[in-house]
Amino acid sequence: MYIDHLDMTYDHYINYSSLWWVKIQFALQRAGRKCQECGYKKGLAVHHLTYARLGREDPEDLRVLCKPCHSKADNLMEEKESDRQWDKALDTYATKKYGHEWKRYYDEIEEEFCNWLESKEEEEEDDHSKW
């Protein structure tokens, strides 16, 4: 990921930027140098709650977490992103097929969408087995 307004990559920003280092120090001080989830004081990292203002983070965009809590938070963010992608795919499918009023029949259309996805996956498997 490239951060245009900083003219650097995400990796460079997180690992080498003095701007990020200052934000880490501020976040640690604000959190009392302990995990804001469980209170543990070792293995701390600063976690982004959002990447919307990457490089221009507000204090409330950041949370100090220990390694176990940081892993849980990352997993939760990945789940939410996966859910957003699912919702977007379902909405695209249903809107194209039924129009914008499709949500009245959400359960039925979601089941139809799941079946359609399964059939697509089976088609792909069949295509791969031919080779």
C-alpha cells in the first residue's frame, strides 16, 4: 500500500518513519503503557482501528494492544472486511437481478446467491480437472 500524501509505502511508514514513531510514543503514554484491552504491559503494539486517515491518524484511530489482543483485533478486522466483501457481492448480484428492492426478500435471495456461488465453484473445479 502506498501513502500518496507521505510519498512512502505503508511498510516504510510503519517500520522507519519518525512520524509513526512519535504517534506510537503518544499512544503508549495515553494508554499508560499497557494494553487497552486487557491491561498487560509487555509486547505492546499500536493498532490501527481504521486506515481511513493513514499517515494523518487521530489519537482515537489508534489503540495500544498486547500481542494476543492485537492478533484478535486483526482477525476481527479481517472478518469484518470479509463480511463487507460478501455484502457487496450479494448486493451487486441481487440488484442486477432484482433491482434495488431486493432486500425485501433478503433470506430467499441470499440462499439463491449461495447456491449460485456453489455452482460457480463446481464449474471452476470441473474446468480445472479437464487440464
